[in-house]
Amino acid sequence: MVFKNHSVWRKVAMKDNGFVDWTSLPDDAMIQLFSLLNYHDRANLSATCKAWRIVGASKCLWTSLDLRGYKFNITMAVCLSPRCVNLQQVRFRGAESADAINHLNAMNLRDISGDSITDDTLTMLVSRHKDLRCIQVGPDDKVTSGSIKAIAFYCPKLKQLRLSGIKDVLADSINALANYCPNLVDIGFIDCLNVDGVALGHVLSVRFLSVAGTSNMKWDVASHVWCKLPELIGLDVSRTDISSTTVSMLLSSSRSLKVLCALNCPVLEQDITVNTVKTEGKLLLGLFSDIRNVFSDWGCSNEIMTWLKWILSHTLLRIAKSSPQNLDYFWLKQGVALFLSLLQCSQEDIPEMAASGLATCIFANEGNAIIDPGKAEAVVKNGGIPLLLDLAKSWEEGIQSAATKAISNLSADPNAAKTVSDEGGIGIFIELARSKNRQISEAATGGLWNLSVGEEHKAAITEAGGIKTLVDIISDWSSDSDGVLECSAGALANLAANKKYSTEIAIAGGVQLLATLINNCKFRGVQEQATRGLVNLAAHSVRNGPNAREAGALEALIQLTCSPHEGVRQVAAGALWHLSLTNVNREAIAAAGGVEALVTLAQSSLNASQCLQGMVAGALWGLSMSKANSIAIGREGGIPPLIVFAHSDSHDVHEVAAGALWNLAFDHSNVFWIVEEGGIPVLARLCSSSESRKARFMAALALAYICYGSRTNEFAPTGTSSENTSKSVSLDEARTTALKHIEAFILTFSDPQAFAAAVVSSSRAALDQAIERAYILETGFLRCSEAEIGRFITMLRSSSSILKAFAAFALLQFTDPQGRNAVYHASLMLDAGAVKVLRAAAASANEPVEVKIFAKIVLRNLEYHQQETLYLV
């Protein structure tokens, strides 16, 4: 908090020795300072010393309470009650807070505003506070017309009554208001289903009346009665089905009426004669009007303007929330400008509603999920960002929360985000994120979440202390603070996508915190974002070392594979996939029960989304790179679901499933289960018809392993199937089918004319021409173990010319000079004596042309890698 008179107070508190003794300030100065703080900060400052505890308890500091951003209950109300003797205004949100208001013992209460209140609670509230002047409740469908009677009976000094969301406002209740509340000048029955319009004509004291959003109004009868109200000067019929005829009659017949507000009235707006309505010098406001000039051009009393600004801000907010179609032109032409104008109003409630409306209207109409760039640009061009940032620094928490939410939403637009950052918004977000007001903290962390999407803002967030702040927030807030925790975890997840900031998050204890958050908070959004954070941390696990695996992170991720939310299961599987790409993580996942958990997840995901299927197949693929894990996956029943995934029409799914089955087929016992569960036809289909050449290649690799591992007529597995049964399967037919599709696959990469020329010619050009067709560039990331390379070399000696050709073809792909692991594969081959075997294959007169050409290309690749190695040395 920055105080305007800070320098003055500092001089007053300055001692001769140069030190500042703030406790020496006079009481009136301290009261002024306390008045600029929110309730939480007042309480903290009061706790520092006895003198300030006395000042902090001053009754003048507790004339109003805004409890909407806090968890307010009876216990807290009892604690506050000694300070609430002079409390005059209270705002609350939620049923628990409503019930607790009565325990404040605020006998001088004048103004209440809240929602989620019941008939009984409202009746008890008004019966204990008979000096109430203003009551604003709703939207509440639990309040009935009976409560209005209670209000009339217990609150004779009532001046303003605004209720919304009531089903029926009956005549006897309205008549009670007319009889018992002679000072009632402002009535609002907003978004009610049925309101007795005739009875409203009996409230002769009313000057301002709103029935906005009322569904079933008998306009012909009500309008004739309202025209006779002697004091009525402002009428709001926005969002109703009023007609131009009724509007014309009200304006012409009422002697006292000065302004009629009819925003978003479809029947009126569709009437082409609306522009011919005679206003008799009175103000008619609709979406067809130029509302922007009302504040400057229309002369009226402060009383009317005060009411009109409230009506405009409330109505525009309701319109923005209901997202009616075909209003984009209105928002761009004048709606955004109206909100920005209302933001500058000093009247209570109006800037808050205007900021809330602005935060809502900037979304596109399609599902309210995307910021409309045109509306965001309108806010930026009209100076809205600096204005909102100033309001975000207000000491009034309602305005602060609404303004922060608006800036947060705008930050989802790249251009607006730049302006927010340039105007110092990141620092303000970080400061407000520490607020103990839940709404403010959630809005501020949401702003950091949106800004952290852009790489250009991540550095600024980190340099301003954003990582530590976010980690502290997750640590400090309880697990039931869903919104704050989700936004904080989301911001950390975005920052963790960058290697540098991922390391800083790990150092700050973010890994442990996210893992703990996953275990303690069951809210879906929180779990998804915390898991996404661990995914991004896991993606940099090689660099971050053990930080990505420590403090229960693996256990938390594995536990989330059982989450009831598919999105959470998907993100958890994705994180385990990333982690499984390193040897140490792979074994750690297995040790923590990851194999069993992922197999169970795969078995339960046969009808799940393709995204989830792809993630769990990828995780099993990563784990299957270990021989022990490969055997365990087969033993636990992981092969049947992978075969189902391999049958998917999505190449993203069947590609990773084929990769997993390739690894699994290396083990002889898994070969049995792949054949037994119908894997051969599925792999054959992939091998011949997948649009992904990488999937076709990996399916062919799996088929080659199956052929190599099924060289006997009868083969019995060492483990158990998914149904724990043991069978003996004849593999002759499976082997024949596999070889047939492997041969067809190889021929698609063969050019008979070019290959024949390369066989008889020793020129480099002839081999280059053959090479053009032989490579599958998408497979350059694949990595084989020493045992797998050894198996391909052994296949080169096979009696099957098809397996020989495929082995040479596979080694060609694994030694592709452009491949990521080519040097590693070449080293393994040289150590295993592959050159001798390849030369024999290339020189054999009896081998098919494909064997010879592929072998020659592999030899050439090995020669290239040897030369490169010598050059580097």
C-alpha cells in the first residue's frame, strides 16, 4: 500500500537519532492510515503493539464491512462483534455468511447487500435491524413474497429495496410496502418471474422503479397505473418484452417521469417505429440510443443521474453475462466506452459493476471462452488498462477485485497483455496475489496465469518474484481454495515449460508443493494444472536431475491415473510418458507401482478419448524400453489394450501403440500374448495402410520380432495373460502372415530400376539414387538397445530373405546420418562386428536386390559416422 501522505507522516514520526518511530504518530493520523487498509491488514497492524490495537479497534473504522471475499461464519462474526457497535453497512456472499450476519450485534445497521439468503434468515435479519434504510438481496430464488412483508413490517424507515431472482412478488406484499414504508423511494424487483404491476401503483412514495428482466408483466394494465404515480421520475424496463406502444404511452401520460431506460428489449428494438416515439422532452434509453452522450449532454439532477448510472452499470453487466447474440456492434460502438466511463464514477457500487461488466463483455459470444480481439483493442485504445490498474490499487476490495479480474481476462489477449505488462501490471498482479481476499488473489493469480502464456512475459514475472509468490500462495492457501490454487498452479505450469524457469521452480520447492497439492486437493481444475506443472517439470528432468522425481511427485502422478476425471488421468499419463524417457525415471516409476497403474488405466480406457489412449500408450511405450518393465507389462495384461489402441483410426494413438508393441515383442513371452490376443492382423493392417510411415515402420518392427521369436511350431509363455490362463498357440500361420506384410512393406521403399543399377554399378551416384527412396525421415528419434541391434545383426544371417532384407532396412533407418541416435547405433554395430555381416550380405550373389542395396547403404552410413568421429577427435 502506498500512502499519499507517507512523507508527511514520516517526518512526524522521525526521532532525533534518525530512526522512525511509527508508534509516535498521533491517533488521528493512525486512524487515517488504518482507514486505507483492508480488514485483514487492519487486523495484522493492530496486532503489532498495544497502542495500535487500541487505534485499530476505533469504532469509526468499522462502519462498513465487505465480507464477499472472505470465508465468513458465526465464529468470525462473534470475534468481530465487539467492533461492530457502529457498523452501518455490510456486504456478504453465500448462505453461511448470511446466517452469520445476525451474530455481529450491529444494532445500528443501515445497509445490507448480499445473496444466497433464505426467507428465514432474511426475516430474522430485518427483525433485528429495524433501522435499515437500504436492502439489496439477490439473485435469490429462495426468497419469497413473504419476506417482503416482513421487510415492510420491520423496516419502516426503508428508503431503497432492490430484490432480484424472486419467483412471485404478490400484491399483498407490495401493498404492505405501500402501507408501512412511507419513505420508500427506490424499488427494484429485478429478474423476477411475476410482479404485480397494479399493486406497484399503490406505492405513492416511489420515485425510481425497476422491473428489469421481469418475465410476465401485464404491460397494458401496469402502465396505466404507473402513469398516475405522482413522484415517479425514473423507470427501468430493460430486458423485458415491453412494446413501443407502452413506452409511448408512459412517456406521454406520466407528468412526473423524466427518464425511461429500456435496454435490450427485443420487441421494442425490432419495432421500426421506435424512432418515431415522442419523448416529450424526456429521456428514452435503449440500445438504439447514443447513450455515451447522456452523462455530458443531458441536464438532470444528481439524484436522477445517481440512479441512472446504477441502472446502466447493472443492466449492462446483466446483458454481458447473458451473452445475447448480435450485440458485438453495440459493445464495439459504445458498450466498452460506457463501461470505461462508469469506471470513473465515484458513486459506490458503480465502478465495481462496470469493471465486472467489462471483464465479461470482452469475451467472444461462442461459449465465452475466447477474448474478442476487437473488444480488447477497444479497451486498450480508450485507455482502459491504466484506468483498471489504478482501480486495482484501490483500498476498496470490491472494486479492487473486479478491476483485477478485468485486467486478468484482458491479459488473455496478446496485444492487451503487452499493454498490461508495459503499464506495470505484472508487479501489481504479484502484489495482489498475496491478498488474503480470495477473490482478489484468484483474479491476480489468474492474470499471472494468462500472462505466463507468452514467452516474453515469463522473464518479467520471474524477475519480479513471481515464482516465489506463486509457490508461497499454494503453500499458504487451504485445499478448499480451488480458484486461487488452480490459477497459481496454472501459472507455475506455464513457467515450467521453459527450461530456465523450470529449474527455478524446482529449487523453490515447487515440485514437492505440486505433488502435495495433487494429493490434498481433489478439485479437477487444480489437479489438472498441478499435474500439467509436473509434466513440464518432467520434460526437463534430464536437466533438473532428481528434482523432477523427488518428494512424492511420482507417487502423486501414479495416484492420479485413478482420478475420476479423464482430463486429470490424461495429464498424469502424459507426465509419466515424459518421465519414462530416461533410464533412472523409468526404473523409479516401475518401483513406485507405475507399471501396474498404467496397465490398469489402459484396460479402463478402451472407450476413452483418443487423447487419453495416446497418452497411456505412450507411457507404456516409454516404460517398455526396459526389459524388466516389458515383461511386467505383458504379465500384468497390458498387451490387449495396446492392441485395441493400435486399431485406432487416429494415427497419434496407433503410432505410439505400435511403438509399445514393438518393444514388447522383443521378449519371447510377450510374442505369445500378442499373437493370442489378435495382434498380428492389427499390426499387419498398420504395416500396410497407416497414413503414418513411422507407425508402419514400427508395426513392421514388431512383426519382425514376432517372426524371429516364433521359430518353433509350439511356444508356451512364461507369464500369465490378462485372464491368467495359460495356452499353447500354433504360430506358423501368424509367422506366415507377418512375413507377407513385412515383404510388402519393404517393397514400398524399393525402386527396382534404381536398385538394379546400383547393384551392377560401383558409382556413388547410382547408390545415391537408390537412397532417395529408402529413408523414413520421421523415425530419426527412435533408439535401440544393444540387444536389439544385436538381434538385427543376427537377422542378417537368417534363412529368411524377407527377414534379412528387413533387418538391413531397419539398420539403415537407425544409422541415418540425420537421425538423433545414429552415432550411438553405429557405435553398437561396429562393436558387434556388423561390418563383416553387412559386407557378406552386400556381396552375396544369392541375396535379393533389396538385401544388397540396403546393406550397402548401411555400410556407407557406418563409414560416414567413423569419419565424423575421427574428425571430432
